[in-house]
Amino acid sequence: MTKPIVAIVGRPNVGKSSLFNRLIGERRAIVEDLPGTTRDRVYGTSNWGGVEFTVVDTAGLLGEDEAAAGSGTLAEILKDTREQVQSAIEEADVILFVTDVKIGVNAGDYEFADMLRRTDKPTILVVNKADSLTRREDAVEFYSLGLGEPFPVSSYHGSGTGDMLDRLVESLPESEEEPETEGPRIAIAGRPNVGKSRLLNAILGQERAIVSDLPGTTRDSLDTQIEWEGEPVTLIDTAGIRRRGRIDPGIERFSVLRSMRSIERADICLLLMDATEGFTAQDLHIAGFIDEQKKGCVVVINKWDLIEKEAGTMEDYRLKARQALDFMPYAPIVFTSAKLGQRVHQVMEAAMSVVEQRDRRVPTAKLNQVLKDAVQKHPPPSRPGKWMKFYYVTQADVAPPTFVFFCNDPEGLHFSYRRYLENEVRAAFGFEGTPIRMSFRARDEDRR
């Protein structure tokens, strides 16, 4: 089920990134007292009252007159920034419009407020830096923007954010029901213009019967249910990609939220990258989101037909891909040309193999033999006065495979040893293409 999206927007240097960090509970956005620090959108997950939602931090938006005053490279950056903010607003379910009580209401705020009113989306007016009684009282000035009640907050200190979040949760849409589908759901994900629609068409052109087209919960998307080698499969296309004429080129260029919505609904992701452009920050961000969501993944290097090749070119590129995607070494890599239909069958074969790996169960006896051998080969480091002991391991779940290790001192277990155990499990049982969850717990008698 997809999480609703909340976009944080406003002029430069009003404290959007500080509010973003406050909502997600970590310092992920760069916070500087300089306008324009955040040019690319940043994403995170927040939870209030048991309700989860995705938060999007956007760049500071200048007014049209201010943007027009720029020249050369600056003008292009300002144009790109405006398109990114507009993309975030278009995809959001609720908008947090952040202003600065220290500066007061200015012409740019009025222009921004007028733009937000035209979106006809729930907008919450946040008056930031209200860290004193006087400044909280000054927030009433912002009623003049015509966006309803202003919420005075201090994103730095956290004051006032509770009332704002209560209103935010009230404004979120009701959860959408997932369409009924058969078989695994495979999302085609990646940044714009890497060939997602070509790959979809190439898969559908492999003489596979299209069973039905189903409306997805992702906006403007159409899930396609097919049979592949006799097995039912649902393909999740990035929202709107098959209605290209309805999408503004600038919005399409920067939209990543659509891929995120598709990823959340999928079991397996085909992560497309453009062989001619290498590995961009946007590629790695989408890959990181797939890994965080614990989805199966096949890395698809598209447009391979455009690469000049020599002996070893593919292996050299594969090595570079492994280095760039070092946080997901489990993902298989397939080189393809969706345009020419090269190796499209291998892409689907890899995806269906990952489906099997995600659903695999390992007998407890075999798991414990691997654990015993791993500990004997490389004993865990122990804290002074507390010798680390492992008792047993069991598989608790599938999709993704989830393992619970019982030991006497889970808090003292170093992350490097956790990674070592994961590598030993993978070496013994595979699980190619899928992340695995590993939990370390103490037995009841160890907790006393």
C-alpha cells in the first residue's frame, strides 16, 4: 500500500530543510543559512499517530521576476528548481507551505500562495522560526495570504509541530485499496528517459498474452497483467508514462515520486539505468529506496547497443556497477537494449528467479549448521566480561526472507559481524536479487 506524500515548499532560507529533518527524525537534508542549498528533492518517511507518510523536501522557490533576473547558468538552475518544485506539488497529497516569521509576509509569499491555491490541494501554512511568544503572536500577519490558519512552529526546537502534524494527518487522503492481481508484481523503475516505456513495450511484445489492464493506485498508471511462461505476472509501469502527451516535459524530466509509488506497490523492481550516462545520483537514490523498502531487484543496464565494445567491456561495466551499488551486492545485473529487444527475455527470467528466491524457506537444521560453521570459522568479537554466544537461528518469514538469531548479547554485536553472517547465509543458500532481514534477540533467561 502506497504512503501519502507531503511536500514541503516555500521560499529560500525559511527553514524547510530543518522542518524536514524534524519530521523524519534524522539530519538528512543539508541545512545552511544560504538560499538555494537544497536544489534536488530529498525524501524521507515520517510517522505521526501511527500514520506513515512520505515527506519531500524541495528547493527554495524564487518568484518569477526574481528567477527571470538571473542569467546564464544561474537562470538555468532557477528554471530547473521551479520545475522540481512544481513536480513535487503535482505529486503531493498535502502541501506544507513554510514561511519565515522573522522576515514577515513578502511579495514572494503572496505569489507562492496564489500558485498553491490554484492546485486545489490541502495546504497547511507553516510559520517557522516562531521560537518566542512575540514571534508566535506575529504569525497572525500570515492570515493575509488567504490559506487559512497559520501554524507557528520552530522547526529547530520542535515547538508547535505537534498541532501542525495533527492537522496534517487530518488532511491526508484515505488509503487506497490495491487492485486484485495474480502472481508477483514487477515494477519498472528508474529516472526519466532511461527507457522504461520501451522496456515495457518490449516485454509485452514477446508474444505474451495480456490478460487484463488494471487501474493502479499510482496516479495515471495502468497495471498490466500478463502470463509469462505460463505464470501470471502483473507489470507496474511508472505513473503516466503511457500517456506521455499529458505530461509537461519539465515535470517528466524531474519526477521521481512516481517511481517511488510504483516501488512501494511492487514485489520485484526492474531498476533501469542508461548505459550511456553511467550511474547518476538519481539512479543511486532510487536504488537506495528499493533497498530500504526491502524489494527484490534486478539492475537493468539499458541502451547497451549504444556502447562501443571491446573484449571485457561488459565485465568492466559490471564491476563499475557493483562499486556504485555496493549497498545492494545481491542484485543481478542484466545488459539489454529495449529498443532492439536484446536480452529482454533474460530480464524477465532474472525477475522470476528473484521471485523464487524471495519465497524460499530454509530448514532450521541447515540454518543452524551454517551458523555453527560460521562462528567456528570466525568467532564473534566480545565485550569485556561478556562472551558472545549464539544459541540458534530460525527463518521467521519470506518476501523478504527474514531470519531471527538468538544470542546472549544482541546489543554488543558489531554491525560488521552481522554483515559477515548475512554473507555466510547468502553463500550457503543464495537469495540472489532479494534483500534479507536479520534480527538479533536475547533469550528470555538472558533478559533477566
